[in-house]
Amino acid sequence: MLTRLAIRNIVLIEALDLDFAGGLGVLTGETGAGKSILLDALGLVLGNRADSGLVRAGEDKASVTGSFEFASLPFGIATALAEAEVEIEPGEPLLIRRQLKADGGSRAFINDQPVGAALLRELGPHLVELHGQHDDRGLVNPRGHRALLDRYARADVAGVEASWKAWRIAEDRLAVARARVAQASADQDLLLAHVSELAALAPEAGEEEELAAARTAMQKGEKLADDLSALQHLWQGSDSALAILRGAARRLDRIAGEHPLLAEALEALDRAVIEAGEAEDRLARAAEALAHDPMALDRIETRLFELRAAARKHGCAVDDLPDRMVAMRAQLDAIEGGEAEIAGLERAAHEAQLDYQARAEGLSAQRFEASQRLDAAVAAELAPLKLDAARFRTAVVRLPDDRWGPGGIDAVEFLIATNPGADFAPLGKIASGGELSRFILALKVALAEEGGAATVIFDEIDRGVGGAVASAIGERLARLATGGQLLAVTHSPQVAARGNGHYMIEKSSEGTVTRTSVHLLDAAGRQEEIARMLSGAEITPEARAQADRLLERV
């Protein structure tokens, strides 16, 4: 609830610190004293548009700080803060500060963390619910009527929402399967051709690398062929180097015994013959290894061309061609098994739809039954609020199939007719602001809703009424404030007497300077203010006695 409102340099307010408690707080004062300034200041905290005209004349900036305290943060507030990455310690007050500049622009802070005004607007409906002469939010907005009726009916909305999600998931799966099979069917002839082509090609993983290596080796052999042929010629024939070495060794062998040096020479020559023989052997083996078949090289190059062309065609690497062929075969298999899969998914989607419809129909019945009770409860509140000629109706209308959703199959709207014979119309179409506020009061009393805003404000709900009607308004406001916080701007002494806390707003002038101030009244001050409200400018003993009677009665 709102526990403190600190205002600096807003219009006629120079500096003001107001502390609020739970229960019913009433704000009174003469017309023009500045009650609307308080609401404008609070509106800044709730994210209303920053108007530089609110800055007090002669000042360059203004600020408003609202302090809100909760036993535990409401879910909507906690969620919004978490999404905005604003951290608040458990049990810590929620401090919202808004600064305005006289030359335009504003800044906002939550617990000294800078935030955007959009976040304040998101938090606003969870913090304060304002009902005034030009109310266009809260209970007047039909977008919230269904949720209000569901809370009143204690309906199983969560079950319907879960069933709706299950139905959507089943339909999405069916749609994906249908699209996949349809696409595969459309490409079936092309797939068959591709699979046949790849099957004939029979690509193997790693084949490209092996073929490329073999081609490189053959190309090297082709380049070395002439050199190898010339080298082999040197070692072959009667006049080859090796034949000469061998002949020399035979001659030397016949005379090697004549001298030790000749024996050593023979040994060296024998070694040369052996080394030359080994060289000849290696040249022969190299020639054999590098020998190439021109037809084989052509076959390798043709194979590489075909593999690489297929890879380009299918947009993949050569090594991925086997996997691509497997994937296309799987697509063909899916076409054959797709109809069975779709039939199963269709059954699942139909069953999910039936479950959703059954739950939604049950929710609709709960809404209709609750609407009858709510209509009767609101009707019982209208006569005491001088709305006895008016009628209230909760319209529960079935939506067309394409507008069904997680909230069910109904649209809900609160309708009223203010005069006998008049047609029912939305709440917001009422011409009289006073009538609208009293209708809202009757509806809130009937709903006794939980989970609404932490603080409820009624601005001049008693305008144009008095006596028993004003007393009835005061009694209902006090009842609504039980266990919560409700603030009422009022001109009615009957309403003011019901307050747990009474704030008097007054305007004073010192020379050319005008100021608005607010005071929390004690018992004596309350008596005097209520007497003023009863009698006007001159407070009479009779007015004070009547004020005492009003205060004693509550």
C-alpha cells in the first residue's frame, strides 16, 4: 500500500510529506484548494505523462516520491521488476521517484535505480486503482472484465489455459508433419532421380582424397619417365657404367695377388660394383612404382570430375555425398510412412481439441452462473447509492471459433442502463461521472475482489449527492477499505466521518505567493472540518454538534 508521498515544487505545493496508513483515508478541503494537484503528483509516480507545467513557478525542477510497502511483492510487480532487472531486497519498501525539469524532460527511479516511465506505467495498475470523474481504466476497461468475473466465480482458468496450450502444440506438430510430407511429395520424382544417380555413382567417404593422391603420383611418374629411362640406359648394355665396372673388377681380380695395394683396389672396386648394382635395383623399382597407365589416369580424373560435379549439384562436400543419399532415401521413406504419422497426429490434435472444448464449456457455464450472482449482488447495491432506476448486466458472449484462446470461448463485459427502457451500454458510456463512480463502487462492493491494486482511490465519488446516499457511500467505502487501503477525495461530511485518517487540504496566500498544504487532523480538527463541511464558511454550534453525531455514529 501507499505509505508516503513526498512532493517538491509541484504547482502550488512547495514541500509536502504525507504519511498514509491502511483503512479508509479521506481528503477534504474547499473547492480549489488543490486536491487535484495531489492526484496529479501521484500520477507522475504511476507513469503519467511528464508535463513541465506542473513545475512550481520560479523553480527549475520538481520531484515526487511515492513509497509503497507490501508483506510480499505482488506477482505482477515482482514479474515486471525482474524483467526490467530492477533488484529489491525482501521486505524493502518500493520507492518510486519522478523528477521533472521546467525546460522539459523527466527522469524516473525505483529504489535509486534509473528506469523508464514505461516501467512505471506497467507497475501503476498493480499499485493504485483510481476512480474519478473521467475514469477510463480499471473496472471501466472491458479487457479486465473477464478476469474479474473469473475470480468472482473461482473458475478453473488455469486448466483451460493448459488445455489450450496442449491443443496448440498438437496442431503445430500436425502442421509441421503435413508440411514436411507435402514438400517431400512434391519433390518425390526429383528425389528418386537423385537417389538413383547417387546409387549409380556409389560415392564412398574418403574416396576423393585417395583418388587425388593416386592422380598426383601418376602425374609425377609421367614427368620423371624420360629421366628414369636415361638413367636405366646408363646401367644396361655392354658399354654401360655397370658393365665397365664389372669388367674392370674381373681384370683386377687376375692380378690382385701381385701386390697388396692391388688387393685393396679390388676390394674397393667390388664394393663399387655392389653399390652400383643396388642403385640399378632401386632405379628399376622406382621406375616400376612411378610407371603409369594413361588409361588408369584418365579413369581417375573422370571419377574425380563426376564426384565433384555431384557434390556441387547437391551443395555439399564430396565426402558428404553418402550421407546426402541416406537423407534423401529417408525423405522418400517419410512419404511412404507420412500418411500413417499424420493420421496419428490428427487423432491427437482432435482429442486435444475435444478436451479444450469440454473444459472451456465448463468454464463458460461457471461464468454464466457467476454472472447471475454478480448481477443480483450489484443490483442490491444500486438503490442505496441513488441508482435505483439503473440496471446492471454481465454479458457473457460466446466468441467465434477463430477467437478462442487460453482464456476460453467467451467475451465478458459489464453493461449498464441508467434509465428505465434504456438499452444496456458499456460502463464507460455513462454521461455522469458521479453515476460512474457510484456504479464502480457498487461493483467493487459486489465483487469484493482479491488481487487488485494495493491502493484504491475514489475522487469525488459523492459529487451531487447527500444525506442517506452519502452515508451509504461512506459505509461502503469503509467496508471496502477493511484489510486494505482506500483513499477518498470527498465533499461529503458523511463520507469524511467514516475515515480512519482525515487529511485537510488548504490553500494560503502570502503576498503574491500561493501555497497548498495538507494536514493530518486530530480529533478536534476532524470535528471542526466536518462542521465546516456541514455549515459552510461560518461554523455554528449546531454544525459542531452534528459533526459530533456523525463521528459517534461510525
